[in-house]
Amino acid sequence: MNLGKRVVFFIRAFNDLDHFAPIAKLYLKNGTKVRFLITDKSVSPEDFRIKLLIGYNNFSILQFSLFDLVLVNKLPLTKKIYLKFILDGGAARSVLWTCIFVMAFPLLAWLYIYRLAMPNYIVVDWSTPSSRGFFQWGMFKFHSWLMRRCTFAIPHGVNIYLNDDVTNAYHTLSKSNGSVDYMRFSERNWYSAYVVQYSAKVDSWQRLGGKKLLALGSPRFFTDWRRALSMSLGVTDLVHPPDSTRKLSIVFFDHQKNYRIIKKSILKLLNEMAKRDNVSLVLKNSTRLDKSYYSESEVVELKKVGIQFSDENSIELIAKSDLVVNFGSSIVLEAIGQEKPFINPIFCHENKTYMDQLVPSASAFTIDEFFLKLDAQIDGRSWFDYCEAREFFDFVVYDGLDVQILEHKWLSLLEY
């Protein structure tokens, strides 16, 4: 039990809840105090994932916008400084103190929030500290260097890629430098621990200079959390028997535009699927802000051919579907958890994944291969190997270990 400790999770985007909330629940059950520090106003305290945590007395939320803090009346100390030294004085003095105030304000702001949060441990999403902006960088530095306390970085997804240059930016770096920029890990090594999902990723990141790496699985897809979510949403794992009178329900999960996608191939695939009379196609864009790659005119054209755009949560979309289409994203693990078949259209992006290798029955290297699998699904013919899919799931979610061992490892982070 860790009754006296408080873990503060930085929630800066809607998607972070998918991967932070299951870990938070594990800590809450262990008696640890957990606080969500939410910096995005679009994240609602009424979110279905947060609702699973609200019942714990040791859980709390602190939500604010950094923009709000610029309004000086939010910070009593800065208001006094502002009134005394900036408004009360001559022009030269006011300019001088205004410059000092502007430079000092970020420091005052994060000290104020740090005092409210009172963390023993800080958990942030998987990236370099400085890439998350000055505020989080300042909080990280103060907490880890001055206070000598622990800061952990955890994944905001499940990395299923075989190659390292997964984004357009990293691919450009790899071409110019001959490898992915080593600086990716020079900052990440400042964390007390840097979490990945499975041991193969520890090996690959170590080759790039990574240290303090831990393979802890992906709690988002652990059975207990998935069961709790399904009960909360009222979702059951629906499996529709073949029925020639009913359209096949397909959900296509898009990826982020900066992940080396091949837009021309994606648009062609979507349009070809939509032409099928016996198919009902739902498209869910990437929920990361500004990560969609369709123009307004393309959206209009896709809707004209019968494609439905949906913002419904992915768990419910998959539950309602007969077939999932996805490339390069960890949402396919939810499909496997619900025992839904999926097709992996490899030709829609330039990256390589473990899914391509470990689930060959689902992998389509060409559009023709894709439609052979789709036609088999429509006709009710066997084509998808659930054993392959489950082995892939166990490999990336559990790293070949029992869930009890992984949960113990997560709890052991609080002994740092």
C-alpha cells in the first residue's frame, strides 16, 4: 500500500485517458493517491473513462488552461506584483517591470500549479520533456532535479512498428543522418523510467541510445480494464452470424497524417469499398488534434458515396461492426479483444508492423488481396486466423507474461 504517496498524471489530450486511466485505476486500488492534472478544456470530468475512477476517495482532478493563468487574477501573488510594480509607477518603470513580469510569469504559474498538485511522482505521455512545451518542461525540471523526485514517461499508444522512422519527420532525419536522430533519446533519458510495452521495443530503443527502459505491457488492453469499460458503456462483444439480407458493417480506423500514410491508396480503397451494395462503411478519423488528412471537398465526396463519418468511441464502434479495417494503429488490439476479424491494408502506408508478420491471415499487401478477404467475409467463408491474432495480442499487450506480474511491475514504479 502507498497511502501517503500521490501520483500526478499530466492529461494534455483526450487520447491520453485511454492509456493513463487504466494505470490510475491500478494505483487507486492499491491505496495510492492519484490526481489528474488536465490541461485541455476539451477533456471532460464526465468522460466515461474518468467515471470509472471517480468512486475512489483517493482520486482527484485539477483542470486548468494555461491561457486562463495569463489572467492575473487567477494567481493572487502575480496580481499583487502587477498592481504594485507595473500599474503604480512611471512609464520606464512600468516597461521594465512588465518585461520582468512576462519572463517570470511561467515560473510563477507552474510553481502555483505544482503547489496545488503536490506530486510525489509525475507521469507524462511518451515523448521528450521539452516537446511538451515550457510549462511541462519547467514542472519536470523542478520536480526531478530540484525536488529529487521521480518522473515517468508512458506510451500514448501501443507501438507495433518494426521500423523506427515511423513519422514523416523521423523518416526525413533517417535519410539525412543515416539513422533516426540519436537526440530522440538524449532528453528521454532524463526520466526516472521510460516505459515501453514489450521487450522487443526495449532492445530497439537501446540501440538508439535509450536508457532506463522498462517493458510493462499495455494496461489499456488488460482484461479487467476492458471488462470494466464494457460494463460502463453497456457494450457486449457482438458477433453477427452471416446474413445475406443484412449489409456487412465495416469500421475503418484512419491513422494520423504524419505517420507516412499513402493518401491516394486510402482514398481509392474507401471509394472501392463504398461501391459494394452489401457493405455499410463507417470511417473514424484520428482523434488527435489536426491529424486528419482529408480536405473539406474530399470529405464531401466520401459522404456522397455513402461513407459515414463517426465520432463515437472506438469500443462501441467495434462492438457494432462485423469487420474492422486498420493499419499501423493499436486500436486493432481492441478488435482482437472483442474477437472481431480485421483486415490490415499494408499498402495504405509506408511503415512496417509486427501485425504484418504475426497475423498474415489479416494482411493485405495489395488492394486485390484486400477484396479477396472482404469477399470471403461477405460470403461467410473462413479466412481469418484468431490464433494468430491472439498470439500477436499477447506479444504486444502482455509481453508474454502473466497480467499479475505486469501489474506488480507497475506498482513497483512507486518504489523508485
